[in-house]
Amino acid sequence: MPILLSICFIAAVLAPLVHRLCPKYTGAKLLAAPLAMFVWLLTKLPEVGHGHSITQSFPWVRKLGLEVAFHLDGLSLLFAALISGIGILILLYTQGYFKGDPRQGRFLMFIIAFMASMLGVVLADHLLLVFIFWELTSFTSYLLIGFNHENPAARNAALQAMLVTVLGGLFLLGGMILLADAAGTWRLSEIITRGHEITQHKHYLAILILVCIGAFTKSAQFPFHFWLPNAMQAPTPASAYLHSSTMVKAGVYLLARLHPALGHTEEWTLILTTIGTVTFLLGAIMALGQHVLKRLLAYTTVSALGAMVMLLGVGTKYTIQALSVFILAHAFYKATLFMVAGGVTHETGGETSVDQLGGLRKAMPISFACAVLAGLSMGGFPPFFGFVAKETWIHAVWDFPYLVVATVIGGAAYVLVGFSTGLKPFIGKKPEGLHAHEVPLSMRIGPIVLGLGCLALAFACGPIGHHFVQPAASAVYAKDLEVHLHLWAGFNKYLVVSLVTLALGIGCYLLRPFFVKTAAALKPLAKFGPDAIYQFKLDATLRFAAWHTKKLQTGILRDYIRVTVVSAVALIGAAFWRAGGYQGWENLSPISPRVAIFGGLMIFATFATVRSKSRLRSILSLGVVGFCMALLFTFFGAPDLAMTQLVIETLTVILLALAFHHLPVFRHGSSKRTRTIDAVIAAAVGVAVTLLVLAALDVQTPTPVSDYYLEHSYKEAHGRNVVNVILVDFRALDTLGEITVLAIAALGAYALLKLRPKKEEAEK
Amino acid sequence: MEVVLAIVIGALYGGGLYLMMRRNLIQLIIGLGLLSHGANLLIFTAGGLRGDVAPILAEGATKFAVTPADPLPQALILTAIVISFAVTAFALVLFLRTYQTVGTDDVDEMKETDT
């Protein structure tokens, strides 16, 4: 598995290069990578079908317990097969869609990288690895949605999708850490065996909610559903692949994967069924009023994802079986319809509205055939696989009457969308001025394979159920299930409901103009929707950022000092407040008179420096401070320091005095009020630093590193003055750095002095 | 003993930062000087004061009879003193040139002298 995954990533990196070297049939060349994966998955089918799973791992960061671990069971196999299988067809489709477009290589790179990340999500066994791939899918999705980067709408949609899914990813990360903590392992394959411990854990509810937010943002559940229809700005191959059959199902995959660990509780059922049903109905109803091809499909995708979460929430073995069947059916018909829709728009010169399309059956017969197959499958007509899925589904939710009602309403909307996208563009009269011709072969293969698949799966539903659905459903349910799918289960109550749904759907289709008009009338309501809330929050964040940058980054040194100093004082103050003030007053050593005298003199000289209005006086008092420092050093056993300080202080005073007659007279630039505030700040700093020094004295390391120097100075370096030995021997490199700084400062000063601003002088 | 030094350090920090918040550039440089004194003394004191014996081994001895003052902060401060001198000197020259070129010592007025 790791090798095949790496091949996919390498293929992504090589894509632009391959395209540049030989631009013909790039897609066909690169599909070797997903094909290898697909074939490998098929060879593992018998093994996984018998309930075995395959684990491969090798250590990554040993110290952190990180491993690169992959795990293949029924559920991952179903998803991985869909991702790689549809990926193959999408690559071919891309080749036709971007024919002659120089950006093809780039697009292929993004989409293959996405495919590899998505395969990573469903195959990874280590939670953190899942998270990494999860974030990679968000990132590649951002690149794909914003692919037409000249278009502001595409850029906004890309940003929106990324912000929503990445924010959800952060919640997910929190949930994963808690989950790993509760389960005591990071390996998914082990976590799912510890469901009992996890659901009893005190953090269970937090884990569930965090994981759900992560999954719901990714899978466009209400109230995060809005990004998905907006993401239709992506080029069609990306929409068909990411936003119908793969990425958006990552959330569903994760919830299904964690069902054995987190499921079977009231909270699980409540959260997932409620959100799922709301999303299912909301998506279906909002789809009714759409007229743009891709948006029609997008809203039903939202709805379908809601249905998947709903079925998972109920969590009986029948609903989980229905879920697995539906995932398969949905991937087939939705990808076909997207590809056909893209083809129609592509070949008619960019027409996107269903109402402007019609009568294309003669111009695009093959697309028409594929669209009909997929559209009918979507509507749930016999003898298509959608019908099988619908039957299983109704059977599964039969004990929950309100879910049956929801299914009928949603199902009717699916019929409408299936007709609108699968039939409407091709039948009836061709509008004036609409020219079209059949799509090229590469764009035909995908729809043909998947469209025929909708039919073939239905007739092969026995083996499909046994080999694909059963292992997947068993993995989700964590018990071995027997799955028997039938195309014709006899005339029963489920069939009646199914037929009622179809009749209602056809009725809705005839009423479509009314829905479109109503939707247009309700448009003003959108400003209260989640999309508007998102926009408001985004704008507010940007405004806040602009405001606080303006406040903090004034470009004036004084303000920076003030902000830094006040924050530092506040932090020090908070620390002291928490510790209950400074405690060590009684441990202080007695004060000797000479220290007190010179210390007092230093304080006095400092105030004199600050208060002085004359240049000379302030320079002199600065000198006094320095010389007192030197004296203090002698009191505490630091003769070297005292000498250095003395020399340097003398030099500084001389230097300042030399520059003195070039300097202007002092004058107060700032107002009295500002000076008072600054004085208060300065006093606060003084107090804080004093306390800090006293507190620091209580913290002494048990064995200071100095003892080493004291002991080895003579033995190893043959020097009696330990300070000197440290400087020139133990820490010689530091001293070299110091000398370098001095040299650079001297060079800089010399250069500045030599610099003559000739031009300005000439102007004056 | 430490308490005196702590108060001195506090005064140096307060005074230094107050001067650095002035608009006059020369006051800024003097403030920087006070602040570096404060920082040096802070390192010196925070390392712990261990009496007045210098860390210099007597002639002929191979071991210290009494624990001397901590040599490590001394080495650090020695470097710091020299470097702060370099910084002060450079800042002073930079200021002098700036003053000669733009004709003001007020940092706020310098904002309008971009040429």
C-alpha cells in the first residue's frame, strides 16, 4: 500500500513534466498510477471478502510513537476502489476537457495529488496519518476549486471551502487526540475494537461532537452545507470527482469507520439522524428550485450526504447495509451526470442553465444515452442500481415512519433532478442558436462505463452485494453481516412506497417551473442563511485584523516599547498575583553600608539623568551610574568586570562629550500628559523588574554549570583567572562573535562618518 | 544586600525605558545606556551573590579554598559591556549623521523628512 500510494504522489509531481514533454494523451499515460492501485485492490478482494484485513506499517518517528500504518478492510476497500476506479475515468475525461489547454499539466498534478491524499485517508490506520491526508485533501481541493484563479468567484469559493473544511479539521484533530487518549492507542484498527471503553469514557461526548464537526464540515452537512454548491466553480472534472464521489464522502467514511467505536449510543443516533435528515431534506428541497446544471447536482449531493449520515445515525444492520449500497449507487450515477453536464456545457460553448438547453439528443447521442441511464438510476427507476439502493433503503428505515416520509420527499426531488439533468437538455425542441456536437472519445469513456455500470450493477447485484457491500457493511457494523441484494424482490410494501416516490417525483418534475419561480422569489432570504453568516464573520475577522494591526503596528518606536513593556509588566504581575505576591522577604541577606551608599547614589544619578534638562548634565550622571556599577562589581568579587566597566564608561563619556557640541539642545517633544503616562509605565516596570530579580534569586539550580569551570579552569586550561579562561578558552567562539560585532560596529561608524550627503548639500 | 541591587536594577530599567519613550533621539541613546546597565546588573544579581572572593586562583593553589563569586555571569557581562559600548557608539554616530542630514532630532519630525 505505501508503495502504491507513493506512486500516485510521484505521478502527481511528474504530471506537469510529462505534459510538457509530450502533451498528447497525458491523462492516459498517468492513469497507470490509479490503475495499479485499482488492480491491486481487486486482487485483494477475495481475501477481504472473507472478513480478513491487511495491515502494513513501518515506524516513522519512533520517539513520538508515530507510525506509517495502513489498513485494508471491507470499508476501505469499497472506498479505495471507488476513488481509484473513478479516478482512472476522471483522468481520461480531464484529457478531453482540457484538450489544447496549457494548464492541463497543472490540473492533472492537482487532481492526482488529491486522489493520492484521498486514498491515504481511507487506507491510513494511524489517526494522525488520517489527519494529515485529511488536511491534504482540503488543500488540494482548494487548489482545484480555485483553478480558474482569474475568476474572483472561484477564488472566494476556494477560500470558503478551505476555511470551512480546515476549521472542521481542527475540531477533528482535537477529537482524534481525545479519542486516542480514551482508547489508549492511535491505531484505528485497534480503536474500533474498544467501543465499549470509549462510549463509557468521560470525554465520550466531547469526542463525538468534535469528530462530528470535522466530518460534517467535510461532508457538507447542515449548517456547513453552503460551501459545496459554491465549490462548483471548480472545473467539471474536479466537481465530478471531488464534490460528488470522493472528497465529500471523507466525512461519511470517517463516521462509518468510527461507528464501531463511537456508535450504538443515544447521542450518536440523535446527532447523526437529526443533522443527516435535516441536510437530506434541505438539500433535496433546495435542489428543486435550481436551474444551473451543476448546482442542481450539487444540492442533491448535499442531500445524498445527509442521507448517508442519516442512515449511519440509525445504525441498524439494515441501514448500514443500505448505506453501503447507496454509496456505491450514488458514486456511479452522480459522477456520470457530472461528466455529462460538463460535456454539455463544454460543447455548447458554456451554457449552464437547464432551461436554456434542449433537443441535444441528435447532436450528442452517446452523452444522451449515458445521461438517461444515470438520471433514471438517480431517480430510482427499475431496473437500475439506484432502484436497488432505494429498495434497500426503504426497507431499512421502515420502522421509522418519519424517515420513510423524508425518503419519499427526498426521493421525489431526486427524480426531478435526474430528469432535469439526464433528460431535459436532450429532449424537446432545440433552442435557437444552440450548437453542439458530441464530446471527444476521452470524455465519453467515463460516462459510458459508469452509466452502463448503473445498469450492470443492478443485474449483477447479487455478487456485488456479496463481494463489495457485505465486507464494507460488516466493517461498519463490526459484526459479520449477510448481504443479499435483489433487483426484483417481489411485489411488496417497499415497492409500493418506491412507486409512490417515482409518481411524486414525476409530478414534481412537471411542476418545476413553479419551483424555480418560488426559489427566485425566496432569494432575499439568503441573506439570513449560513452563507451570509460565513461572509459576515469573514469580513468581521478581516476588519478586526485591520483595526488591531493599525493600533499595534503604528511604526513609532515609542508605541512598540509601550506595548511590549506594558504586556511584559502585565504578565509578570499576573505571575506574581497567582503566586500570591513575593514570599521571600525574610530570606534576604543583611545590607552592608557601602552597598547601600553606592546603590543609593546610582538611583539618585539615574533620576538625575532622566530629569536633566541639560545635555552635559545627563551625560555626566550617566557616567556616575557607570562608575558606581564598577564599584559594585568590586564589592562582589568581580575585579575584571570592574576594570572593563571603568574603561568602557570612560570611553562612553568621552565619546558622548566629543559629540556633545554637535548635538542640539534638549527640548520636550511630547505633552505633559504623555510624559506622566510614560512615567507611570516606567515606574511599573521598575517595580516589576525589582520583584522579578528578587524572585529569580530564589530559583537556583542545584549544580550550577559554573562549578565545572571553577574546577577545570586550572586543570585543563592552565589559567588561574576563571573569568578569563571562560572567555578565551571554554567559550572562545562567543568572544570571537563579540569581536566581530565590535569590528562591524566600528566599520559602520567609520562608514557613516565618511559618508557625505553631497546631493542634498548641492541642492541647498 | 540583594534587595538594594534589585531596587537599583528596577530604577535603571524604569529610567532607561522612560528615556527611550521620549521623542528626542539623544535621550533615546542615553536611555539605552541606562537599560544596558540595568540588564548587566540583572544578570549579575540573578546569578546569585556569593561573597566578595574573586574567581582567581591564588599562586600555587590548585583548588579554591572558599567558594568564589560565580564566574559565569561575569563572563557574560564582560561580553555584554563591550557590545553595549559598540551599540552606543554606533547609535551615536548614526544619530549624528541623521541629525546633520535631516536637520531634526525629533523622531516624529523625521517621519516627514523622507527624501
